[in-house]
Amino acid sequence: MKHTASEKLNTRSSTPSMTNDPAFWLCISNADYEVSLEPRKVYEGLPDPEAQKMGMIRVIDESGEDYLFPASLFLPIALPHEVAVAVHRLAV
């Protein structure tokens, strides 16, 4: 499955998710997505169980839109709570 734009989701809350889904992802490669992804950049993620079944994750880009990418291009990262809240507020 190639780079897939999703429909805009209105499921974002005012604070990062406290579920088992990682809230933030570190891009480790932009192979095949050079225009869309920046290596070493932290992306906020959205839970998407269907995408996970296909080996994909949903991340939010700088425009505020969410997109599906192969999970192999990212590593989940845990941020201290106050950092996660601050990063999330910057994106809203």
C-alpha cells in the first residue's frame, strides 16, 4: 500500500492519548517518501487498529492532516508527560 491520505479524523482530544498506542513516533527513514517524511523528526500518532493490521501507522504532519505510512519507517518513542502535552498543544 502506497502513501495514503486519510479522511480528516476528529478524534483528537486536548491531551495525548493514554492508551497503549504510542502517541509519538520518530521517523528513522523516508525511503520512498522523501517529500512527505523527515528522518529524525518526531510525529504525533493517532490510534488506527485497522492500519496496524496492515503494518501501517497513522501520523499527523505539519499541516495537521493525518496520513498512513509503513510502520517500518518509525520507532515509537515515550516522552515525559509535560513534553508530550507541550508538543501536542503546538500541533493543535
